[in-house]
Amino acid sequence: MTDVVASKGVSTETVSSVEHYLAPVVVELTALHVNGKQAHWHVRGLNFEPVHELLDDVVDHAREWADLAAERVVALGLPIDGRLSTVAAQTKTPELSAGFQPSEKVIHEVIEQIDVALAVIHAAVEGLGEVDASSQDVAIEIERGLQKDRWFLFAHVAA
Ligand SMILES: [Fe+2]
């Protein structure tokens, strides 16, 4: 019987590089998931309901995309670190304001969170192009989706 390996036809260097680019994506999307819920719970204002609902979409998508990026790394045979302590230590997202906040402020703060995630996602899109097309495809899918969520939020505060 032949040995079964974690990932067939993908070099150790490639797997390591995929982990290098996708691990920060998992961290920032997990942070966005947690902080997005905080925003969802505390938004206030005349347009409360659509913003409250939209923030839940952002949260759901961030969670799905964190899973997508994490499972790409795991599928290639490396572990991923999505522990709360790791996410808290590594995220570059700014602290959200505590407590109830007007919707415009909430939207600005969540867009700041999204922009932090988009920066590491774009670095993954660019870096993975030379590394592994399937992993780059994961990053591209996430980037496209998160840019759309950013637009949906931005449209509430744009002139
Ligand atoms: Fe809710």
C-alpha cells in the first residue's frame, strides 16, 4: 500500500507560502466577524433596521470566508491558528467604540475594519499568483465579495 500524503503534487514550499498569505486573511476575517456582531448589536439611528441587517450579512460572509481560507490551508496539510487569543494578538483592526453608536459612526468604523482585511486579502491575491492558482482563486473570491459588502455599507454614508 502506498503512503497517503496530506497534499498530492504540492511542494512543501508552496504549502508554506499559501499558509503565509492565507493565515492573516483568517485572522482579519475572524476579527471582522466578531467586531461586526458588536456593531450589529449597538447600531442606532433612523436607518437602524437596514444597517442592523446589513451588518449581519457582513458577519455571515466574514465567517464563511474565514472558513474558506482556513480550509484551503488545512486541505494542503498545514494547521491554521484561529484561536481567539491569536486573533486578538495578531489583528491590525482598530478598536471599535464601545456601547451604542449612531449608524454613520458604526458604518465608518466597520469600513475601517473591512479595509484592514482587504489589505491582507489583496496581498494574498498578489502573492499567491506566483505560488498556487487554486489558493489565489480563494483569495480573489473573498476580495470580490468583501469589496461588494464594503460598497453596500459605504452607500449608506456616501454623498
Ligand atoms: Fe442579530
